[in-house]
Amino acid sequence: MSEPPARIGDGVDQILTPALVVDLDAFDANMAKMAGFAAEAGVRLRPHAKTHKSADIALMQIAEGAVGVCCQKLAEAEALVAAGVPDVMISNQVVGAARIARLARVAGQARLIVCADDVRPTQALSEACRAADTGIDVVVEIDVGQNRCGVPPGDPALGLALEIAALPHLNFAGVQAYHGSAQHYRSHAERRAAIDGVIAETRATVDLLAEHGLDCDIIGGAGTGTFKMEGTSGLYTEIQPGSYLFMDADYGRNKGEDGQPYAPFANSLFVLATIMSKTLPGQAVSDAGHKSYALDSGMPLVHGGPDLEVVSCSDEHGVIRDPEDTLKLEDRVWLIPGHCDPTVNLHDWFVGVRGGTVETLWPVTARGCLF
């Protein structure tokens, strides 16, 4: 891990760039708003830590009322648990003997939950937990429209749940029903229609499981784009949004129920960059290229600069259209990444700022934890 790009007490103008900067006022408000929603709706909040990959942030979310966090990979879970996070769901499949053996060992250090869509890895996990003298909660992932992982709802989900419930050292804990694609359907009506279908299929599956004596403590899913829909359904017991904490340019392209930009949370995550070259009229070049922010959801937006646009980038350069030549050499620009999750994974540190001063530094605990 590199040295942090700033010291506590530094002014913003002293931060070495490119840097991953968090506006702490917006961050705190976002965290409190989601926690308040979950409490009012009567659902558990299990934020997705793949967004921030930070044990410090995970523990803050738990202190704010979350029951634990989600992650996507075994290595992320290992890093978070090692740093003291007590309750982690791997909202993904874990396969392969080496990974399953490690998963069983980590289950002895914290409450661990894992998804399954095939009985074979769960049989191996049962044996690995026996060898490690541990136990683990398992939820059946059902495919509710993502067309990625998961078994079909209904009888296929029931069959897998019954097999898991019969395995020693494993506890059948419920179902995972997350429609990731729906998070980015641009209109509210599209998202509403998709999630209404998810809720109907999930409810029918939960009722079928109950008829066969299988209770679902966890009925989990939901993301930043749809959390209110699942959270107020009367069905889901846990919601698992992640990006709400930071927001990004892609979520800003969604529309709310009123047709206006979807903005229930504020942008709190930025890539701070410096103008390193200003030699051509109508153009400026920053020191942040695609090694500093992810491009899968498009170029970053220039915060507070409606006439400024990142038009291209290379490894270490970002070309900004500057039609009025407002930017000068060594000016700072605050970039809103298109997709916050993979942007975070490009950095070692969060620099938390408040009132123009560096207040805190958080390591990106699980950076590069990909297996």
C-alpha cells in the first residue's frame, strides 16, 4: 500500500492528486438517510461493501444501525473479517476446493453467510466446515431477472433449499433475490415494473418454502436504484444497497418518480485532479486518466463545471473541454466517477475532507481482493 496522498489537517490544496476524496458532510448525510429509511420501514440494512471495500466504513455503517455488510468475493470477506467486521454476507457463489476450505475457516471468526445456486459446492462446504469445526449460513440465490447466477424461483429453489437444509454444519437461512440490472433502468416506471415482478416471484417462492417447513430469516436483495420498492414491500427482511453512500454519474442518469434526475442521495465521492497542462485554447489536461477512475459507465463528470467536459483520457491524462478557458495551470477539478465501485478499487486511500480540511484517512482495506 502506498503512502496516503495527504495528512490529517492538510488543506484540500495540499492533497496530492489524483486522489479519492470523500466529502464527509455528504457522506454522513447519505449514511444516516439510508439507516433512517431502513429503521422506519422495519427492515434490516446490510449495505454492500463492494462499493467501498473499507473496514472503517463498514464498521461506521454497523454503528449507524446496519446488521452487517455484503461483499462479493471470499478475499473481501477475509479482509473485512480480519479488520473486525463481525457479520458478512458473500452475496455470490463460492466454488473450488481451495476457496471453500478458506471460507470454512473464516466462518470460525465471524458470522458468515454465502449464496448458493448449486448443491455441489454446498456439499463441499459442509465437509469443509466439518473439518474446520465451523458452521455457516447459506441462502439460496434465485434468478429474478438478472440472468446471471441463481436458480429459477419456485420448485427449483425449493429443491436446492431442501438439500442444503439436510447438510450438516450448514444452516439454511433464506433466499437472495437481487435484480442488479433493474438498478439502472432509467425511468421509475421501468424499475417499478421490474421489481413488482421480482417481489411476486420471491413471495411465491418464500410461501412454497414455508409449506415445506423452511422459514426464511433472510429475504435479501435491493440496491440503490430500487431500495424503497423492496424495503416497503412487506416481504424483504434485508436491503443491500451500496452506491447510496457515494453515488456516481451513472445513478445520476436514472429518473425519479417525478421524471427529474434520481437524486435521493448526494455525490460524496470524487476523484480530485490537478490541471497539469494548458497549452491549447478550449482545452485543459488533468493528471487523472483511466488509472484513476473506471470508464465502464462513461467519462467522469466535472463537478460544478457545467461547461467543462472530460472528452478523452489515457493512462495518466484526462482531456477536458474548456470552451471558455476558465481553467488555469494547477487548478483543481472534482470529478464524479461514472461507476463508484471499480473506481474505488483503483486507489489505496480515501481522503475524507470537511470544510476544506483533511479530517480522516481510510485505507481501502480490500483493494485488489478479487478471488
